Amino acid sequence: MNKEELIQQEYIEKARAYVAEYKRLIGHEPSSCVVTFGCQMNARDSEKLCGILEQAGFILSNDENADLVVYNTCTVRDNANQRVYGRLGALHSMKKKNPNKKIALCGCMMQEESVVTFIREKYGFVDLIFGTHNIFKFAELLCDMFSSDEMVVDIWKDTDEIVEELPTKRKFPYKSGINIMFGCNNFCTYCIVPYVRGRERSREPEDIVREIKKLSCDGVKEVMLLGQNVNSYGKNLDKEVTFAQLLQMVEQIDGIERIRFMTSHPKDLSDDLINVMKNSTKICRHLHLPLQSGSDRILKAMNRHYTKEKYIDLALKIRREIPDIAITTDIIVGFPTEEDVDVDDTIDVIKKVGFDNAFTFIYSKRTGTPAASMEQVDEATVKRNFDRVLKVVQETARNAVSKYEGMIMDALCEEVNEHDPGLLNGRLSNNTIVHFAGEKDLIGQIVPVRLTECHGFYYTGELCRN
Ligand code: 5AD
Ligand code: SF4
């Protein structure tokens, strides 16, 4: 353990004492609920928060009536911020009935100064605010919160620190996300992430491999390597390692059966990576490759460093090399100055690549980003173009996904279906979900399933028993 890790271990002990005192005050075992907004990175951060909460003596719960509620926030689009404000109103009512309730806010939204000022003014009942760079000191912050009568605010502008040995409480026993890098250096002009997650920092490959070996010993079968732009992994390490090389190291780990990663930037996707994927038996047949726009003019204004043609060439090369791969994407409609002809180009790419799925977002103006001061597009045009894009996405996705109808494929059984307890939700290597009849004890196992019927983005199927 390094110095900071030892310090935080001590704070976990101190936090235990505070939580014991809190228990005497409220007269029952203290419960805590962590609510995650946003992406896989936040989901992973929440597992770290839960690990610390559990060690500090909290019972973990999914109910916001819990004694301590933590909102791990997202700010990539404004609607994420609005949802947090809306739900804070509801928490306030709960706190009025239960004044001992504690409320903590963390994550990307808290890295924005204007948000913290607004919360101080309008939501004075919040007990603790911290950001993305200092979640490793959550135990210490809990101690500060319990020992203070005022709102505790601790936001760091950036950090070089990567704290390795922290407790985590995984949401799923059979799969796990692993941070391989933090931050982003790309500065796409619409995006707030580089401002709230800081500069790109890669973890040492040895630390990543050690963590995954440990996960494998704990029964994890599927890992998801996480970074804002995994294709630039390793560039800032003393001994440079490429993402393709890292994947090969992870492939060697016994017990790991599936490897996924998120997110790839098209500008950095190497032939080496395509080859490693092609020759791997563990790397899943899925690539998430955000397009954002198909218009060269808009791509330039977005600072994406590729053209429509380059993107199409890359996607088609990947499809040629790995024919059973699913390619999914992110698309933004309504970026400043976007016209109908630009959206026509986006639609053209969607048709040519035939995405298996596309997350389509309406452009959201983020204060402080270069695009915020560009000429904005009127709402009616955006709405009209958004609907046009969505229609084509749905058509191509259905075509791409339905290709496998009738085939037998391996599915990782993930959970009981939320609508029908007789069904399980399984995930195919290509990331498509299949619902099929099966017993709960199959959860965590990889089983063959016949894909009987495609319903657009998902399948219904039948378990193939030997
Ligand atoms: N407005 C709309 N969508 C955005 N994204 C990032 N920033 C914005 C924004 N300001 C989308 C991009 C990215 C995904 C995670 O979120 O498509 O790939
Ligand atoms: Fe945002 Fe672009 Fe970085 Fe992705 S690559 S996090 S869109 S700045």
C-alpha cells in the first residue's frame, strides 16, 4: 500500500467510530443508498463508494429512504443535471421528516463551480459535496461530514493521484468494470468531460492485470475495460504500452472468459487492435465507436479529427475483418450550425455502416465548452432532424440485429427478467440481450441459447440444454 492508501485505511476505521455513534443517535443500523447517474465510469465509482460505506458500517440499500443517500452525478447533458435537482427536492421532503438523514453529492456535476454555488444557495440541506478527483478519500470526507454541522465541500480541480487499493462492492458477482485510464485529452468542442474528469492518466498495466486476476479468483467471468478513449491507453506511461498490448495481457488471465471495453475514439483505432480482436477468443464481438456526426464540416467544428469517409472506411474494414462484430455508436443531433444537409450525411453513414444500435442525443449546450459560444440551432429543426435520424437508426438496427435469428449463441445469464420472473436476461458476445426461460441458478453462467425471435434491439430465445 502507498502512503495515501494507508491514510485512507485509517480513515475507514475512524469512519466506523462515527457510524457507530450515528447508530446510537438514530436507534437502528444505519443504511445508505448510492444512486448512480450517467456512464459506466460512474457505475464503477459507485462500487468504490459502496465498498467504503460497507466497511464503515453502513448497510447498503437501494431505497432513498436510507439514512445516508449519495447521488453520484453526471453532467454530460443538461437533462442529467435537471434530474438531480428534481430528485433533490424529494430528498428535502424526506429530510424534513427525518432531520438525521444525511445527503451527499459527488461526481461530474459537482466539478462545475456554478453547480456548487447553486446548491449552496438553493439546497442548503445537503451535508457533503465532493468531486471526481477525490472519491478515494470518501472515508475521510464521511468523518468530516459527521463532525461538522455545516455543509462540507471538497472539490479538486485535477489530480495526478491514482489510488489503487480501495475497497469496492461489486454490483454483479460475475462481471466487473475496471478503470484502465481516467480523464480525457480530446476536447471535443461540445463535451464537458475533459473539464470535469481532468487530463488523461493511464494505470500501469501490472496494476490492471493484478486487479483482474483478483476479480477472476472472486468468480468474475466478464471484464469491461473502462476509459473515455481506450485507444490512447498507455501513451503517458513511462514505459509505453498500447491498448492492443494491454488486451493481450488481459487475454492471458485464467478464468476471464469475456473481455469488453468502452469507449473507442475512431481517430485512434489501430490495425493492431483490429488484429488482436480478430484473433481473440475472449474479446467480445462488439465495438462501440462514437460517430457523433457524418458531416465533415460538423466533425471539424466538433474537433473529432476524422472525416465521414475515414469513419466509413474504418467501420467497413472492421466488419470485413471481423464479420460477426456488432458496431454501435453515439450520434449528436443539433450541434451548433448543423443544417439538414449535415444530417443527411449522418444518415448516409448510418445506412452505409448499418449500426447494430445507436444512442442518439440532442445536442446540449455545456457552459465553458467552445461549442456553447457557436451559433445554436433552433429547437424545431433539431426535433425534426432528431426524428429523421432515429427512424433510420431503428431500421438499420433491426436489420443488423435480426441477422442471427434462428442461430444458437452463447449468452451470459445476467439477471431475472424484471417483467417476467420465469425469464432470464442473457447477454450475447455482441452485446445483444436475449430473454429466455431459465432457472435463477444459471445466473453468472455462459449458456447456449437459440435466438428464436428478434424484437428490434433484443431477442427472445430458448435455452439449449445438453
Ligand atoms: N450534448 C449532447 N450529447 C453529448 N455527448 C457528449 N457531450 C454532449 C453534449 N454536450 C454524447 C456524445 C458522447 C456520449 C457519451 O454523450 O455522443 O459520445
Ligand atoms: Fe468527450 Fe470527446 Fe473526450 Fe469523449 S473523446 S469524453 S466526447 S471530449
